[in-house]
Amino acid sequence: MKCPNCKSSDGVREILYGLPDGPPDEEKFVIGGCCITDEDPTRKCIRCGWKGRYIKRNLGLGSEIEVVELKDISTMSDPEIDSYAQQIWQKLDKPKQGE
């Protein structure tokens, strides 16, 4: 799986939550902490720090990555927030391959 941010083909790892009973295989996993929620990312790129969620689609539609980490908008002006929101929607609104 390639990182959607930096395009690294070998940097994406599955995030393990909780307390592992031994050291994880660092070629496959990174530690995510002990607090777990339904909104936690499931993948992390060790090259650029991107975090996202791997979603397995049913009905033969394949799988995709949903990006969950966003910029902090608390210091942005309203026009900056509007511009940033438009950039995000453009990324999310791109047609999937095969559509």
C-alpha cells in the first residue's frame, strides 16, 4: 500500500493499539497507544507521519484509504478556512479509478 501523502511504497504500517505482549514487527506495525476509539487511524506512514484509515469495501469494490488527519484550523481566518475546506473537498471528490 502506498502512502497517499508522500507516495512512499514501503512506509505505511498498521497501527497497533493496546499493550502488545512483545515487541511488534517494525516492518509491519507501529504502536498507537492504549486509548482506543472508533475514530482512531489504522495506518501510519513512518516516512512522512501521515495517519489514515484503511477501509475494506464489500461487494467487490476494492479498498481505499480515508485520510483522517487534518490541519489545525483554530488559528486560520475565515477566508483561509474556506480555502482549506475547498482543497479538502477537491481531494475527496476525485473520481475513483474505474468510475
